[in-house]
Amino acid sequence: MTSAAQLQTTAILIEPQRRLEFRLQEVWAYRDLIYFLVWRDIKVRYKQTALGTLWAILQPVLTTLVFSLFFGRLAKVPSDGFPYPVFAYVGLLPWQLFAYSLTESANSLVSNQNLIRKVYFPRLVIPLSAVLAGLVDFAIAFVVLLVMLFIYGIRPGVSIVLLPVFLLLAVVTALTVGLWFSALNVQYRDVRYIIPFLTQLWLLATPVAYPATLIPEHWRPWYGLNPMAGVVEGFRWALLGRAGNPGALIAVSVAVVLVMFVGGLIYFRRMESTFADVV
Amino acid sequence: MSEIAIHAEGLSKRYRIGACESYQTLRDSLTKAVKAAFRKPKGSSSEDTIWAVKDASFEIRQGDVVGIIGRNGAGKSTLLKVLSRITTPTEGRAVIHGRVGSLLEIGTGFHPELTGRENIFLNGAILGMSKVEIRSRFDEIVAFSEVEKFLDTPVKHYSSGMHVRLAFAIAAHLEPEILIVDEVLAVGDMTFQKKCLGKMNDVSRGGRTVVFVSHSMAAVENLCRRGIVMDRGHLVFDGSMRDAAQYYFGSVSTIRDSGDHIFDLINAGHRVFKVRKLLKRVELYTTGDQPANEGVRMGERLKIRVHFELPCLTDNFNIGIGFNNIFGQRIFTAYSIYEPDRSHGERSGPQVFVCDISSFTLTPGTYTVWIWLDVRNTEVDSIEDALQFDVIESDFYGTGRLPTSGMFVLEHRWTLDHHGVELENSEIAEAV
């Protein structure tokens, strides 16, 4: 077992950054800090709110109601043969996890600047714990989904065992975008204004309110270039056991996320040494 | 494990100060934002960079307690930041043997909404303690902080004193092999500061390596056996604490050597913002507008003429003059913001502000003067140790007895209350 303490008993070398190292094992050594930062974010999130944790349920439920009314009932958007509310809710679950985690992690370095300026720890800890804190809301909203599936009499098939994979994909996607934007945010505070705009556009480009089957068949794998399309389709496939195979689309999403994630890590690590000076 | 705790070789840190103005209009910030967007974050021309630390080489052995002293902006804090890995050096390298704990601030990461108990865990984790370590020291921390009763109250309801006590208690129970401390003692009331100093003493006696920065010479001299003096990024002295203190005070008084009453500020070394040199010159006069060549006699008039330049048309500008004694304590601050007559109107370009102190009553000694200029409520130019002058002994009370102790003299009188004595006498008489 390596703790942060034990890791530091070896000689520490301080020098200008030359080579690029990911030092992921160091992030692991600081897992207690990650734990407490996540715990802090969760504890503090609904402090001084009247409805508290209910917000974690209200947000996806109310959005589902509005979607069902306007897209499902009035615009008659198809829903792959499932009741529209279930269809939309299953899409909204990973979407809201993504949008929340992305926003939090993009702002995380700036909102934790007092830590960055005064204490050493691997900076990756900050956006990472911001993303992880979003999982609690997801878990609460997931319980509502189970109730909903029961009411509509939908039984998930064996494909549900792959749900954690798609959940991981959603988290990594959020972390990827979070890495890029949190590091950019240190230098350019414009990011704060880009994020709400970006998530809005991104929602429209993701098959949350509509099915991916609206996209012509031969174009569909390319739709996976938006990794959230892969995540949402994956969720529907795993939970609703939809006919049709989103495999190609998901494969493209996974590839895109992996490339962007490694790129984000490199960018983050390169900028990391300047955070304390610039933020 | 080797004997050496910290080995540094040519550590240097360069900061870019950019073309930043210390104050700006909305339009300025917009154009700056546009410019910044097209500028690469790294590699800019050398003229807008400063070396906060330059070529610092030293060796600290295990168990050494080292104090780093120097003026503001001498690079002390930057050096500590490099040693605690908060920022990377631009050049040079250092090797540290042992677990490092750095306290550049106490209570970092305290969350106001969380309770004292919760913040102990959070802050402990931020300082690098593991969950197990925090749990095992929890009771000690609580006892030291004296906030047992409020442990489950959100920290936002704490008084500032409780806040500081809790924060220090956590920090004090961090048990690294090498402790790096910056100015944390400059908080809290006197009793608490004493308690902190005591704890720091325990830490240094316990054979741990401590690197300590403070403006309080008393604290540094008390705790440290070895002293390093920094000046403008360079390590200029390294030796015993006593010698370091002497060197430091000696180096402060090199500014004025001509015995003149005019002090050039344009080339002053200790400018805080090196962007625009708006403060130009200071002249000192004493009673009868005589140039104060040899200093000012205690109780005489001190007239300070400050020449400066206003970068824009405004009526909102102020000059501040702070008088510090040789221990770095601020004894008196003269600030034009306290001047009730604000009828000078809008001005720009070269100005002369005159501060007239009709009776300068600080006790004899050498004083260091800090001068700063505010424009539109923002400090735009500031010089620490801008000049030094002497206050010369004088027969202030007109009795031929020269005041020797205290920091200043005050006009005062002594009288005997004959009436009060008579009353007491009559009471005694009645009792008998």
C-alpha cells in the first residue's frame, strides 16, 4: 500500500519540467485527498437549499416531462418503439451526469485556486474529483429510473451488465472535456462563458430527445464522433435492450474519447506547472 | 537516509509581469483580452519578466532550523513555493530527502459550510495527511484548538479567532520530516501567537528540519539557528542567525549615503510593481523649511514633499507614507486619505504632495519610510524602504532630561491633586 506519505519518503527532485510524465501512480497515492474533495463537494452541494437532494431527481424528471410534452406528444418525435418518457429519461440520465461533471470540472481549477496556490498535490486530483462528485446525483436519479421501468413494465435484458462500461465512457468523456477546459480556464476565463453555451449545443447534437435512428444508416457510425451519442445509445441499448445494433457508433465514440483523453492528459500535464503562477 | 535534507543548485524562478497596468478601464481589459488570446502562454520578450529567485544554491542538513529573511519581494515566498513544489523552477534543481510538509497558509481549503470536525479531515487531507493519520491525531488537534464545543458547528459561524486556532491546530499536527513555513504566525492575538511560537519551538527541538520565513524578526531570531538573507531574488547571506540579522539591518541602511535631504525614487530598488515609476522624488524639511540633511530632531516639524506623476486626469489620488522602526514595525502611517480638505480638483501629470507633521514625536533612532501612491483607490506605485532618516535626540519636554524609552513622546503634564489628599486625610481623621 502506498500512501501519499510513503511516496514522499524517497528523494524528491525539483527541476524545470522537461519530459512529459503522466505520474498517474502519484494520483493514486493521493486517493485520500480525492475522497475528501468528492465528499466535500457532495456535502456542500445542497447546503442551504430548501429541496436538497430532491434536486437530483427533479432536474431529470422535469426535463423528461417537458421533453415528453413537446417532443413526444406535440412534435411526435419517434422513440424507437418505447414509451417516450422512458426513452427520454434513459438518455437524460447520462446526459445530465455528463453536463454537470463537465461544468464542475471545467471550473474546478479556478474554484480551487486557493488550494493550488498554497499546497502541492497532483493537480489532476481536482478535475477528477469534480467529475466523480457528479456520480452521486446520477445514482439518485437512477433509482427513479428503476421505478419508472417497473411502472412501464420494461424488464432490462442481460445487456444491462454492460451499463457500467457506458457509465465509465460518460465519466471519461466528461473528464476529457474537463481536463481541456479546466486547464484552459486557468489562462482564459472565457471558458466560464463557453461552457453553458457548449453544453446547450451539445445536447442538441446528442440523441437525447430523439433517437439516433433518425440519422441515415450509413452515416450513423460517424455520429459516434460525438462521444455522448455513443454513451446515450449505449445506455438505451443496455437498459431497454433495443433492437438494432449501435456497436459501430459506440466503437467510434470510444476511439474518439480515448484519443481526446490522452490529448487532454498531455495538455493538462504541460500546463500544470504554470497553474499556481497564472490562476 | 542521507544527512542532507535539502540540496539546491542554482534555483531560479522567472515570472512574467506582462504589460499589465495596475489599474484599468473596461476598454483596457477588453483590448488586453483580445491581445492575450493571440499571445502564446510561454516565451515572451525578456523585458517584461522578473527573476523572483535567481541562482539560489544552498544546502540544508537534517535538523537544521533555517530562517529566511528579506524585504517584501525579495523572493522568500517564491523560494518556498518552489521548494514545496507548488510551482516549478525556471532553472536549476533541488533534491529533497524526506517527507515535506509545507504551510504557506493555515486553513487552506477550509469550507465555511462544513463543520469543524469535517474541516479537520478535509484540511488534513489537503495538507497531505492520510485518513488514518488524521483519525489518530484527531483528539490532540481538537484539544489544541480549544473549540471542542463547536466541533459540530459550521465553520462560517466561528469567530476569526476560533477559525485561526482550529487551522493552526491541524497544521501543527502535521508531522513531516521537513517543515516549510511561511508567515503563518502573523495571525491571531498575542496569546495565540505565543502558543504557536511554543509549538514551533517544540517542532524545531524535535530534530526536524524547518525552513521558516517571517517578517517578524523576533520570531525568526527566536526560532532559527541559521539565517539566509535574500535580496531581489538573490541569496546574499547565509550564516548564523545573529550574523544574518546584522547583515540584514546593515543592508537596509545603505540607501542614503549622501546626507542629503532629497531622495530619488525613480531608481529606488524596492519597488513593488515594476511597471510604471510614478513616484519620482521625496524631499524632507524640518522647522523653518530647513532641509533635513542630518535628520529631524524629535518634536520638530517634519515636512515631506513627494513628487509624483498622475497617469490620468483624476481627483481621486492619495499618497501614503509609513514609518517603520528598524525592527520592521510600523510606528505611524501618514495617509492623505485622512485629509479632510479635498478641494484640489482634477489633475494630471507631475504633482507635488506635501505632508506637514507639525511635531514629529517618534523617539530617536533610524526609521525606514514606505511610500505609496493610490489612484482611484488602487495602489499603482509603491516603494518599500524608499528612504531612511534619523530622528535626533532633543529636549522635548524642556527639562534637560532626554526621553530614552518608548516609541514616541507625547505632550503631557503631571499635577498633584491637593484637594483629593485633603479629603482622604479628613476621612482618616473622622475614622479616628
